[in-house]
Amino acid sequence: MKIIILGAGQVGSTVAYYLAQEESNEVTIVDVDGEVLRELQDRLDVRTVQGHASYPDILEAAGASDATMIVALTNSDETNMIACQVAYTLFHTPTKIARIRALEYIKSEKLFAQDALPVDVAVSPENLVTEYIERLIHYPGALQVLEFADGKVRLVGLRAHKDGMLIGEELKTLPEHIPNTDTRVAAIYRDGKSIAPDGDTVIRENDEVFYIAARKDIRVVMSEMRKLEAPVRRVIVAGGGNIGFNLAKTLERTNQVKLIERDRIRAKFISEHLDSAIVLHGDAADKELLLEENIDHVDVFCAVTNSEEANILSAMLAKRLGAKKVMALINRPAYADLVEADTIDIAISPQQITLSALLAHVRKGDVAKVHTLRRGAAEAMEAVAHGDSGSSKVVGRAVEDIPLPPGTQISAIVRGDDVIIAHHDTVVEADDHVILFTTDRTQISAVEKLFQVGVTFF
């Protein structure tokens, strides 16, 4: 697949790095900063073109005439939208994805259409991050909460605690602990290494466990892995940018929310547009301010400013002063790995969250949703099965008879409104939404081929 990425910022670089690792992709990156492009070319097997992303001659030089997809990820909404328009008008590029940050654009339903602005997929990293954090807050104790099949199925990652009922138990005893609930452990990470779970696998303290279940069963299964935490009531949001503002606006309906913003004008604006959340003008890394706001009674402190250093410092301070759980928005993976293993409970990566939203449009076959896990080390995918037993490698076959590549398993199947946790004798039917988990990204191409219908299917 020939993919052109416009913008070599943090999001664009992450997407390029991820896609360039797959042999089937030919990636070209466009940016105005030649030095950034040279650094990327030294690290990645990609082409680079220096210039303005929406200029016709620059897009032509990048290969837009025969590109499969353009992913516009510059810091300018307007540049991204115009680039998609130019790609459609001059080069007839099949798929056009644009990063759109401004809510004023996103909320206009008629704006993105072939007879208006030909943007096939508008991606808002800020909205995606807000939704991601909101799910984490509603499932206290979870490290990741990912949705499939319009929310019918959720994949949850958590750290097993010593007070969990399953600690020291084999996975095959799970039905005895929760006899009326069906679930499947998709992966276990121990000391940073992946363990392929089977019935004899024993869960140990501090294992990072990913399990999949119907939405209604998530908390029941979680209670077996660790003692359930009390629902989150008090939240402090550090940073009043787009993410902080949207998060406070969303959470104030169900939680007691305080937002800290250091810019007085921005703080005043936010206070006028929130209903019940309290807006404080100040520095989130100010010890006296946090103590005045009773940080030791706060359930979640979430640092989402534009500075990852400020996020790390304020979250570490909040944790030291008694906040029960702290989250921080961190762009650099090296920083995230360093702090998450020590003081900060959850490091949130905007790039990985945005990447997940893009991958569903990159994958071959009918892929409805993709999520990256453990900062891209693993991937969960929702693929739709088409065809029949003669044209498909999955339809009409039991899970045990499907030639799954190494490190890959089918975890669940959604059939209409029914959620079926996959077992060895579960048979896949046409139009099933199949949830797969793979710990080996080199096998993604093989997984895609499983869901591509053969030429005999009409």
C-alpha cells in the first residue's frame, strides 16, 4: 500500500514509524522542516519530500498520482483539509484522512462529503484522548479500556494485585470463580515479556493481564484479578487546553471536577463555558495550591497540559501529596516507560491513541476497528467475516481449524447483538465481527489475508 503522510510532527512520525515497519507499505513523509525529515530518513525506511503539504507540486512529487491513501496530520486543520481537496481533485486519491482539531469544523456534519470537502475520515486526537481517559476513569483499576463492535465488547488491561482471587490460580479455573460470566484472557505480560495464555497458565502478582468480555461483564471479571476500587468521585484536571476543557466538560456530569489553568484569560473562558466544574487559575505543579485543594482526597489527578515535562512533574507531585491515582499525557515513549514503572499510574500517549483510529483504514480486508497495545508492541483488531466456506478462510470453520499465524488468537465474536467468547469449537459465520489479538506485529499481513475473500466469492 502506498501511503503519503503529511506532517512529520509527533503524531505523523509515530504513524510513519509504525506503518513503515510493515513490508507491504511504501511510506512517503511530507514536511516543511528538512532537518526533521533527514532524521526520520536516517531511522526509517521511508521517502521524504520537503515542502508545503497542500501544494499540488509537492503532492505530485510525493507520488499522489498513484497513492492509495493520504493521511494529513499537520498542525493546521486548514492545510489538512485543503491537501485532501487537492488530492481528490487533481490525483483522485482513493482514501483521504485528515487530522481536524477544531470542534467548529468537526461538529458540522455537512462539511466532510465528496461534494463539499472530500475528507473520507476526520480524526480528532483531542476527542479520542478525551474518550480514552473518560473510560479509564469509569473503570478504576484499568490500564487500558478499548471498545469493539460499537461498545458491545471491551478489551481491558489491568495489573493483577495480590488480593485478586485468581492470583496463583490457573486460568482454567476462571469459570469456577465466575460461573455465569464468559471471558477470555487474550494476553499476559510478565516483566515486560509476552506470555501466551492457556488453561494451565498461572496468574502472578503484578502480571499485566488483557482480557476481553461483554461490556456488562467487565467489572465482574476485573474483581477476580484485583480488589475493585471505589468509583471515582473527585477529579482534578491539570491543563485547560482542548483535551482538558473537553474532559472537564464531560466529567462534570458525573464527577466533582476541578480544573487548573495557568493562563488567566483561558481560565476565565473555561469557567464561563462549564456548568459545575470549578476552574482554578494557577500552576498545577504548585505544592501549596494542591494542598489547598485537598489533593489527598482526590481520586484521580489527570495532567493534560501541552508540556509533557509539566505533566510528569505535576502528576508525580500530586501522587506524593496523596492523590489516589495520577495520569499524565506523555508524548515520548521513553518517558512513558520510565515514569509509568515508578510513580505515575497511567501514561497516556496521544500518538498511539490516534494511530489506533487510523489503522482500521490502513488494514486490508473489512477491518472495523484496530487498537494498539503496550505502545505498539501488540494489536487488537475487529474484522468482519465475509463469503462462505468456499471463498473464505474463516467462514464455516471452527476456531481450532482456522490457520491463525503465531502469536494470534481469536478472542470473541459479535453476531448481531450477541457477544460470543471464542472457544476452540466456536464456528465463524458470515458477517460475524471477529475480535483478534496478536502479540507479533510481523504477522499482521497474514491476519489480513485470512479475512480477504477469494475470487470465487461473488
